[in-house]
Amino acid sequence: MNTKTKAWVNMGLFLLTLLINTLGAYGFINGSSQKEVSDTYQTLITPSPATFSIWGVIYTLLLISLIFMIVKHKEERTASLINTISVPFWVSCVTNILWIIAFSYKLIGISTLLILAFVVTLAILNGKLKTPDGLGHKVNALAFGLYNGWLIIATVVNASAYLVKLQWNGFGLAADVWAVIILIVSLLLTGLIQWRLRNAALTLPLAWAYFGIWQQHQAQGFFAGQYTAIGWMAIVIGALYIIIAGFVFIQNGYCLLPKQKA
């Protein structure tokens, strides 16, 4: 398959993924929207609904990135990018679609495995990105960095929802204690992933998600301040994610990705 064809296949799979996501969001797959399914298995670390608007930003950046690859596919650097990321991108699209379908049908255990495969695939893809010298390549690094970062917290929430479905007792520990533990463990795991990928954009969606967790705990009709420690821990860790992003950006020579990868 030549580079031009791969670029168009990338776009086709992305648009199909976008269609399935839209159908899932509006409840056309199994009669329940993604939000309604999520509310069925509400966790103490589920971000506020407004937080999920980041999908619009991520998908817009991905669309721009894919258009750039189609337009610039003849350039050596862009052709190399297309050939390098196409296969993991295809796998990410397939796992994304299957995840939406499984979650819509409330197959939460299966959806947890699928989103785990999804986030690992995106990490592999991000590991293949090179230093973004031009504007188009900067958009690539930003789009896939944000995408991967958001999927990290989505995976954690999905796994937590599965535990809620199983009515797991947390080995006798209180639910709020486990929520704080999960927030901290997520920070440590993200730190390990960031140490490997060094994409400065990676932790920004997590900061946004953690702000959404705090916001959710302030909302009337949710837990309405019952678990203040969770909300404030989310704020503190969210601030750490922003600091990490800034630190990595500086360490990369004021670049999204390390310059030595050029």
C-alpha cells in the first residue's frame, strides 16, 4: 500500500470512528447514550459532564493532522510519518469503535479490556512520533499527545466503573479512600508513561480531567461535598500534571517532543 493510500485509509477509519462515537453519544447504538451508561455505574472519580467536551478539541486536532498528512504525503518527512503511524492508528480506530459498542451494550468488563488495548496502542503510536519542526508536525504531536493523555484517565474511569458493576467491596476500605489511592496511582503510572514518551501535551488532559473530578464533587445532585478530600486531592494532582507538562516542555527545549528524536 502506497503512502497516499495509507493517508486516505487513515482518514476513512477516523471518519468511521467519529460516526460510531456520535451514534454512541446520542444513544443510537443500544438506546442509551454514553453518558447514561456512565451514570449507571457512577464512580467517585468520574469527571463532570462538561469535561468530556475535550473530545471535540482532540478530534478537531486529529482531523487537521490527517488532512495535513493527505496534503503533504509526498514530502519525505510526512511520508515517513504516515508509514510509521498508520498501522497503530488503524488498530486504535478499531479498538475505539469496539470500545464504544461494548460500552453502549453495558459490557463494561469487555470495554475495559478494549480501552486498555486502545490506550496502549496510542502509547505505541506516540512513541513513534519525531520532533515536530513544522506546524503540521506540531499539530500531530499535540493531537496524539492529548488523545493518549485523555485515554489514560478514560481507562482508569472505565476500570472503576467495572468495579462498581461488580459491587467490589474494596477489601474493606472505604470508597473515598480507594478513590484517593486511584488518583495517586494514576499519577505515578502517568509519570512512567511520560518518562518514556516525553510528549509535553500528554498530561494536560489529565489536569483537565482532575479539575472535572473536583467540579463534579462540588455539583448539587452528585455527592455534594460529601467527599471533599477527593475533590481537593484532584485539584492538587491536577496542578502537578500542569507542572509536569511545563517541565517536560522546557526539558524538550521548548518543544512538545525531545529534539534529539529529530
